[in-house]
Amino acid sequence: MAELVIRRERKQARYFVEKLGDTLGLDMILIPGETFMMGSPDDEPERSGDEGPQHEVNVPTFFMGRYPVTQAQWQFVAALPQAKQALDPDPSSFKGDNRPVERMSWYEAVEFCDRLSAYTGREYRLPTEAEWEYACRAGTTTPFYFGKTITTELANYDGNYTYNDGPKGEYREETTPVDHFGIANAFGLCDMHGNVDEWCLDHWHNSYEGAPIDGSAWISEDENASRVLRGGSWGDYPGDCRSAYRFDGSPDDRFSLIGFRVVCVAPRTL
């Protein structure tokens, strides 16, 4: 078995807290813009063809939620004035204020962002696929931001299965609170691997041939196209939690495996 190396470092992150009423907040981490290689190398274990070709992308600065949106945050925003459609204030299968909200469609996640934008006066939206992978990697090129393999001490996935000679572990069969593991990547983001799959803004494409190189969303003319999901979930294999792993879902899908996090466009003065 390969030697398991877990890197733990203390770093500082720049962020602001978006106030949601008197008691709730949404931590938004500054993700500094830079160029990175998107996709997986040909020799990455369990790589899929839709993760290539690897290509250079220049991602502008933005803010991203430290955690996936929680049930408490969802309930607050669901009580705000409607933008385009109604929201179920309590859709999740696994209840808990600090657990990620799940079982919302792509359209409902967009509705959440629209209501939050109207409430705060700032532009909130789902991350583009390029933003998501860049933020997840946080300067790393390994399959996970913490190294070449993964354990259930670091992320919530189906621990009956292993990745790249890593150990077996716990299969929790449910979500965990978003701060359960107490670790973050170099940008200060948590839960990027496992717990819930996360909706992205992009429409699905079977490869990166012709993909944007400026960090923008890749949108087709088909409004009913499948959407991109990233990050893996509590019910997924460890290989499905890799930084480069991607798959598609109908924008109407509502599963206990699926959540999301939000992005806020950075002001030009940064």
C-alpha cells in the first residue's frame, strides 16, 4: 500500500461575511485570479475521457462560499420575495441547520442566487465549472487538494471503496455538517471533496474541446441541456470526489446527493 501523507498547514484567508438577518452569515472567501491547468492528466487513476483535454484557463478573481449552502441559509433565503419560482423551505432528506441543503434542482439553486442577489445588492450565482475546479485545486495538481488519495477522515464518501491504494473507511450513508472535518484547502474552502455533489452554471459537454479559456460558463443554446455537477457526495466512490471529476444531471434533478455553493462576483476595486 502506498504511503499516506496528509498535509496540514495553518493559513489565512481573506473573506467577508454576508449577513442573513441577525443571526446567520454566509462566509465568502476571496479566490485570487490566476491561470491553471483544467482537467486531469492522462495517467491519473480512474480518469475519464470527459476530463480532457487538459487546457490552460485564466480565471478572474471572485468570492466563493466557504461551505456548501446550509439548510439554515436556504430557509432564510426561501423566505425572501420570489424571483421566478417558489422554493420549498425544507427540501432536505438529512435534517440539520448546519448540514448542506440537498434535493434542490439546478433551477431552484439559481432561484436561491437570484433572491440572495436582490437581498444583498451584490451579484450571486452558481460557480462556473472552471471556477469550481480552480477553487477546489487551490494551486494543487494532485487528484485531491490534500494529495494523491483520500480517506474518510478527510471527506464524506462511500468508504467501502478505495482510491489509488488508499485505505477503506467509514460509510456514513448521510450528509455531515459542513464544518465536520475541520480542514480547508489553501484558499480556505471546505467540503470541496464529498458530502454533496455541487451544481455548476455550465451546460454539459462531453469533453473540453472548444471550452472557454477565460473562466466563463460554457452555455449551449439548449435550455434543457444537462448541467455540470462537481465534487462527489456522501454516496459516491472516492474516485468520484477528485478535483477533475465531472458528471451531468438534468436541471430538474432533485437528489439527496446534490447541493451547491455560491459565488459572488468580485468588485473591480480589488
